[in-house]
Amino acid sequence: MATSRRNFLIAGAGVAAAASVPAIAATAGQASASSPAESIEKRHSTVTTKDGTVIYYDDWGSGPPVFFSHGWPLSVDAWEDQMFFLATNGFRCIGHDRRCHGRSSQPSNGQDMDTYAADLHELVTKLDLGPAIHVGHSTGGGEVARYIRNYGTKRVAKAVLVAAVPPLMLQTPANPGGTPISVFDGLRASVHADRSQFWFDLALPFYGYNRPGAKVSQGVIQSFWLQGQMAGFPGASLCIKAFSETDQTEDLKKFDIPTLIIQGTDDQIVPYKDASLLQHELIKGSILKLYEGAPHGLPTTLKDRLNEDLLEFCRA
């Protein structure tokens, strides 16, 4: 089972953490017995899609729904800072592990934006969510865009694109500012050669840790590695084509709800001039916020700033 695999992967981390339990327990004993976090109910479950894929999801808190779609090669765990924060501020936060990522099952089929959007639609329908705020990071932003194009905005109140891949990452004659195919071929080659080492290497530009003076967190790097290792090989490899070669220009033109676009100007994974700037042009009435010098993984490195911007937009 997916949960067993996850437990196996984190077993080593659990042993290392055990030594600090007494200190943590002592600190916790000094905390208030009625903190807001204690009132948050965290639920998790799965849905089985029409093609038999099992999709894992978390469902925290209560209130107006906010749905989170994660990036490659991660899982819903990449959104925990935002989900916890918004749940403590009166929102119901739902997020899933995309097929072949995290704790969801690992089929080789369906590694494309249409299927990702269909999985999202099945989950939203099963949960019977009314209009929700949909937040997507990186590949998750592409998933949100394709969901809106294919299923409309009846169940979408607002949208947030964070360092998202649309409209098109790949360099083509019609998209000369895109990234050459050789870069994505290199990603595939690295995944196939030694994906475990590759996740450690990729974490550095992902979080901007390769920049002079960067405050590097080994914990964040290890969390990135863990989530990458939990992704099935089909997702680790085939998703690259989905997020890099899918032209979503027409998807963005279908947005007819309030939309917030956020990206860092030092994004080394998805160049902002070919992503958020174009998204802002294509989505009428959208709000664009550029974080000067921020990396691709800003939901982690700048979580406090992003949390406040999300809260303000969700409440507006």
C-alpha cells in the first residue's frame, strides 16, 4: 500500500527524531492547552477514478473550501504550510497527491493535463464542493488551468497560480522565449540515470539554495528528496512531457473568475517572463504579484509572505 511505502521511506527520519522527543515533549507541555491549531480536524481519504487509479487527499478544517494542486515531483505535503495557515483562519483546505505521486497509486497511463484535470474533477465532484478557490503551484497551476478549460468555473470561485507552468514552457517557433527541448531531455536523462541523487541536485535551484548567501535548509532538501522518491517512476519521467509541452494558451483565456498570479523573479525552473507575465496578459482582470529575487519553491522559502497574500485574496 502507498501508506506502507511512505512509512518505510520515513522510518530513518523517525529514528533520528526520537532522540529529541523528550525536549519536544517538555516544550509542548508548556504550551497552551487551547491553541487554535487543536481545533483543526485533519482528515484524509482516497477516491478511485473511473480508470481505477486511487487518489489520496487531505482535508483540513472547515469553512469556505480552498483546493491545492501541487508541483512535480512533489505531493500535497508541499502545501502543508499554506493549508495549516488557512485552516487556522477559517477555511477548509483540501489537497491531493496527483496520480503517480505521493500516496496515490502509480499507473503509467494518464500522465497528461487532461487526465490530471479529470482526476481533480472526480475528487471535487465526490466531495460535492461548492465554488472553491483553486490554488496551483508549477505543474499544479497547469492542472488548475486545464480543469477550468475542460469543466468551466461552476465549482471555481477564484484561482491562484503560483510559479505556474502555463501557457507553455517549451521553446517553439511560436514561443521563442521558452525553454529548449534539450533541457527537458536532460531532466528525463537524470531521472532515468539516478533519480535519487537527482532530487538532491534539483532541490538547490528549486529553492534558490545555489545562490550566493542563500540560507540553506537541509531539512527542506531532504523533504524534497522524500517527496520525489515517493513519486512513481512513470510520474517522475512522463510528467515532464505533460508540464513542458502542453500548450495552455487557450486554457488561460477561459478564466472568468478573480485570479491571483504570484511568481519569483529568480525562478530557475519556470522563467517568470515566459510564465506569470504572459498569464497576466491572457487572464483578464488578473492580479500579478512578483516576489523580487524569489525562487520557484517560494511556498516554502517565503511561506509567511505567501500565506498572507493568499489569506487576503481568499477573504476579499
